[in-house]
Amino acid sequence: MVQDYTSSSIGKRTQKLAYSYTFNPWEVYGENIRSSSAGEYSLGLRYTRGNWVVGGDGRLIVGQNYVNNSGLTLNYRGKVLKLTGEIRPLLRYGEVRLTPYITLRKQTLGLTSSYERAHYRLPSYSEDLITYEVSPYLKGGVWEAIGYALDVGYSGREYPLTPMKSYTTYRLHGRIEVSVPQPLITHNLKVEGRLSRYNYVGLRDTSIPVGVEERSVFEYNPLVLGIFKLNLSAHRTLSVYTGVLRNRSKVYRDILVGGEMVLKGTNVYLKRRREDHVLLHRSRSSDTRTLVRYVLGAYRTLPGITLGSEISAIYTLYRFKPEDNSLYRYLDGEISYEGRSEFSFRIRMWDRGRYVSDSAVYYRLTRGLDIYTSGWIPIVRIGDVDIGASYDIKPEGEAVGVRSVFVGGEVLAMRRYENEHLFWQVSLKFSRSF
């Protein structure tokens, strides 16, 4: 599995390659995590017996120097208790998470508690961190149509080396989900609310700065006749701060209205999304703005082939700086094929410029054409293994290489040139069950 990832050890956005090999009750696993300035490599072994999983790994961080981050892990999941533990003594890292719970008639009452202490020796700096949490919760369902969750919590983050970053949090959270099928329409409703209070104890001056955040969510997505899905949602977050952090106070609103319909095998969708960013402090109020996006698109899936197209427009409207208003417009077309070989091609035409909202006049400043294409062409077959050429071309750069596909996995090696940087990309995917 390859994914975009942020490593807590090397502290940068990276690419992560994870792999595992299982032969019950043992599992061999590993991770390769790379960024532009550092890498983290591990190889470990887990043993499963009943509800217990015990493991350990050798882990090496490579940057300007070598750091050994090897450690041991422990997991237990029973009928009334979940336990997770991890220790990496060479970096003075330890974590324990304990969750006792009881389930009665589809209702679960539990308590989540955790404690973590770490000393990070990153390539650029070092940091001590202590985190803790206590959170009782109740979740379950009623009549198989209504699900709910309620939890309260207290947590904290302490930085002994940089105490000004420390803070504690009180939290109250609730969620209700309803799904009611009817002969012609299936109603799907979600209502969620969260209230949090942050005490920034490390920024104490004459008083402790406080942040209060209130978040509410409403979503209604009915399915009509099995062919039309309506999307209605409203999200709101109010953040109010005091003291030296008061200039961070803001309100965020996100309203989405749209729908999708299946017409003779073709999915057609139309959406309108509005985002309001209201900055409450006078020093930043001039950046208050609204983003409005309109999207009309369609896609059709055939055996091995997917066709799609989309047209969209994004308006950025400033309340106090109308001269900065802008409009971005896009027209996309895409085709992809997946069989013994693979191919995808996407073309995007776009322009952007100033937008005068009072008179609805658009002044184009620039325009362009972007092409994205990638694929794999098998050339040689040896037994059950296909070996071929792989390529990836996009506006940021291009890559060519070799890809080998076999039962249960693949190996890929590509030479990439992106943003004036030349580098290798190597990945391995493999899975096998016994």
C-alpha cells in the first residue's frame, strides 16, 4: 500500500509504503517512509494468540544522522476491554491506551483513556511531548433505524521544552444518524454537534487565553426511486479566542446543495457549494471572503472503460476588498481503461481572472491547457509475471519506468522529474493469504 502520509518521526509530508506477509499465527510487516530530507525504515514481527497480539520491530530513521527507533507493541481486545501499548525505549517513547466497555442490547457504555510520552529527535530539532485523555462515551442504536453517540472528554498536550505550546481541552460531542427506507424514497439524516474549550496554559499572561469552538453538522441525503440522490448539508464552526489569541476568532460555514441521477447507465451530477470564511477580529477582517463553486458533470462506466467530463466555476468574493475578487473556470474530460494493460488520459482547459460582482463582469487574465496521462503497457510475460513499461505525465513533470505485475502484487521502479527535481520512485505491493 502506497499513500500520502505525514510521519510523526521525520515530521514532513512523505510517501509511505507498507507491506505485510501473514503465515498464521505470525505476521511479518514493514514500512518505508520517505521525504525530501529524511527516511524511516522498519521491519517487524507480530504474533497472534486468541485476543492478544504481541509484536516488535526494528525501526531506523535516516536523516543527517541515524536514529534507532525500535520498539515493542501489545494489543488486546476482549469482550469488556481493549488495550493498546507501545514502547520505544531508545527514544524514550511510550504509549498506553485502555478502553473498558460493556455492551447490553446493542448499547455500549465505555471509557477511553490514554497516556503518551515521547522525546522526538527530528532532523531539524528535538521536542518532548506528553499527551493524555479521559473520555467516557455511550453509543448504540434504536429500532435499527436510529444510531447515536455521545461522549465527553478531557485531554491535554504538554511540551516541557516549549511550554508556550501546551494546552488542555474539554469536549462535549453528540451525533444522531437516521435511515428510514420507504417504498419510493430512503431517508438518510445526520445531525452532529461538538463543543470544545481550549485552555492555553502555556501562554499565561495576566490570564490564561481561552478558545471556545462550537461545531454543528446537518446532512440530509435521500435516495429517490433508487436512481436519484439528493445532497443537502450545512456545516458551521464558530471559534472564539481571548487574550493574545483573540485575532484567531472566526466563523466558518459550508453549505452544499446538489444531486446525482443515473440515466441509462450514465451518472449525471450537479452541485453548488458555498463556503463563508468570516474573520471576527478587526486586524484580519479584511480577509473575510466567500467561495462559491458550481459543478456540472457526468461519467459512464463500460466494461474496462470509464468516460467522464466536468465543467466547474469557482468564485472568490471578498467582503471588504472587492478588487481581489476572482473567478476560476475549468473544463475537464477524462477516459480510462483497465484490463491487462492500463491507460488514463485527462485534459483540462482553464482560465482565471478578476470578477466584478456588482456588474457580473469577468476580466480574463490568463488561461491554459493541462494534460494528464499515465499507463502501463505489458511487453513480456514470463510464467504468471507480466513485465512492461510504465509512464506518468502531468504539468508538474513526467516519469518513465518498469512495472512488473504478478499474482498478489506488483513491483514498480520509475525515474521522475518533477518541479526541477530528478529522483527515483520504487514501490512494492504484495499480499498473500494462507
